Amino acid sequence: MAETSAALIPDTPAHTVDAFHRGRFWLVQPKHGGHRAGMDAMMLAASVPSSFGRRLADFGAGAGAAGLAVLSRCSAAQAVLVERAPEMAAFAAATLAHPGNAHLSNRACVLVADVTLSGQARATAGLADNDFDFVIMNPPFNAARDRATPDRLRKEAHVMEDGLFESWIRSAAAVTRPRGGLAVIARPEQLSAILDAMSGRFGDAEMLAVHPRPDAAAIRIIVRAALGARGKLAIRPPLMLHAQSGNRPDERSEMITNGLASLFGD
């Protein structure tokens, strides 16, 4: 899986090289413009069970943070980092080429593809039906008014288009094997749109809310489900990022962020 369909830019544009999982992997990401990974990617990756050892697709992978975070924690997993923007896919390729990721790069590759494609167009782009055991996705879930920006890459990564959850989850259902998993991170108010898109495709859904502090409203939700399952939605105990006062990280959130625990306890 070391081959990549993204051309590595010989002189990578202005970038930073950032440590994740306490230095167990490194991310090459744009210094200016585009999407820079953080907590969302780490929480999304943590939704994959620690025992997972099969083939995973990271939809909207950016520079590869979530996919590599899965590989860092799940020693037998393989990941395809799927990214629509060639510029960001090149950063993902640079991430895989970084010497600090040599222990992971043979289990990952980059695919430049638009996950909103359907049918034969999607397969031609490299996303074949029934090809993955798990799909994770961090789609652009902000309204345009919330993230006004002249930067094209940042807008593509952050601003939601009409029907986004339907098109992304439709593709996830097509490329996932029966009983394979799906995990989505989004805003709390988008839960109904996610569940609507999952209806008839994914079931046994579990939802976990993420709060900055115990007395603050949730800022994110992570929804996990299985293809072809029919069970009802289950609400799991929430994740608190910080303790009641101050900026000290909550112990559980720190473990999850650093790849030392899974989000759903498996």
C-alpha cells in the first residue's frame, strides 16, 4: 500500500511538521491556507475499535491525520487516504514520505478522488464497491456564514454543500462491505441529517457528544454505525475535553487524543 496516486510536490509549499500521538506519527500540513488537523481528526480516529485490523477509507483525509491516527493505534489496519483536492493530497503524500512515519507508510496510500461521485464514476475514480471494512469521515460541516474565507482550500475543507451528508454516506455505503463500520464527526445540530442519510443503509448507530467542559453545551457529535444493521440509535456517555475549571485536559480526552484509548471503549 506504499504506492500513492497523489504527486508529491518536490518543494512542498509552506508547511509545518507536527507531532501527534506524542510523537508516534507526524503530519505535514499547510502553514497558510487549507485545512489544519487537530482534535476533530483525533476523536474521529478514536471511534475505530482498537482491535480493528482490516482496510479503512478516510474520506476527506486532508493531510492524513485521522487515517494515520488509526494506524498508529491499530497495528494491523490499512488505510486509504481519500482526498478531493490535489494540493491537500500532496500534503498527505508528504506525510507518508516523512521519515518519522516509516513504520506506518507501508500500510497507507493516498487516493485523489471525489467521494460525492456515484456509480461507475466513483468506481473509475478508485472507490470500488465493497472494498473497505470501515469508513471514517470528517466532512465540511460549517455553514458558509460561519466560515467566510477567500482561501479556496480552506473553504472546500470547512464549508458544507447542500446534500453533503447524503452524498458522502451514500458513497460510504457503496464502498463498505456488509456489516462494515462508518464513523462521522459533525456538529450536534446535524444529527438528524446524518441519521436520515444512514437510514436504510447503516444501523446499530451509537452517538457520543463532545463537550468543552461538563457545564458547557456539546460542540461535536461522533456517530458510529454498521452497514446493513437494523438496531436503534444508542446514546453513549459524553466526552469532556476539559475539567470543570481551567484548561487542564480531562484524563479520558487526553488518552483518546493521544491514541491510548478508543472513543467507544472497544
